Amino acid sequence: MTAKNPTAHLSRAELVSLSNDIRLACMRISRRVRFESDSELPPHQFSVLCRLEGIARTNSELADIERVSAPSMKRTTNMLVERGYVSRADDPTDGRQVILSLTPEGGKALRRIRRHRDEWMLERFETLTDEERELLQRAAAVLGKVASK
């Protein structure tokens, strides 16, 4: 192996193992940050708030984006409306549709939850060595590249 590309000579089996290890680590981190960093909103409700940040959408659009059924999304958005995080308005071009938007209170909740999640990660990063942090910085760029494909 070379210093420039240490995985250049990995076998197919070693690449499969590496892929599995990275996928599982990402899943564990994602799950822990969602469930341990904040209990204000369940992850699926937080995700909907994120999808409404800066753009109004219909229940159907949100269901498609989140890959859930329309009735399931309607239940989720109803809960967010009840909490005052999302507002409903009639679609001016299609009377059958309802447009959902993030309210100022929903925006505050979104920022608060993001801040808690960032703090959760920061606490863990503070326990790492400088070398480990530098490695994570490089890995973040690579994982971003993988995620964009």
C-alpha cells in the first residue's frame, strides 16, 4: 500500500468489510444523535421541519420527499400544526391542496434542536486527539462525496 492511497490494494472482501463498517458507524451516530441529543421532537417530525425550512410544501410533496404514505405525513404535519410549528394555508391555484409552512416558533425549535445535536457531537469530538479530529475532517469530505453519488 502507498501513503497516498492506502486502500488501493484492498481486496474486494476487504472493501465490502470497510463499506459495512462505515455504513454501520454512520447509522449508529445518526441514530444516537437523533435520540440522545434532544427529546423535544421525534426524528420524523424534526425531518419535516427541516424540509419546510425556507420553502412551503404540500403534504404530498413532503410524503414523497420523506418516502412515507400520504396519511402518515398528514398525521405528522397535524401534530406539528397543533404544536404551532407549522401553519396551513389554502393553495391559491388548487383548492384541493393545503400549503404547509414553517412558523416562527417552528424555526426557533429547528434552530434549538440543531444546536443540541451539534453540542452532542461536539462533546464527543472534544474527547478525541488532534490526529483523530484531523482524520475525521478528511473523512467528512470523503463521506460527503460518497453521499452525493
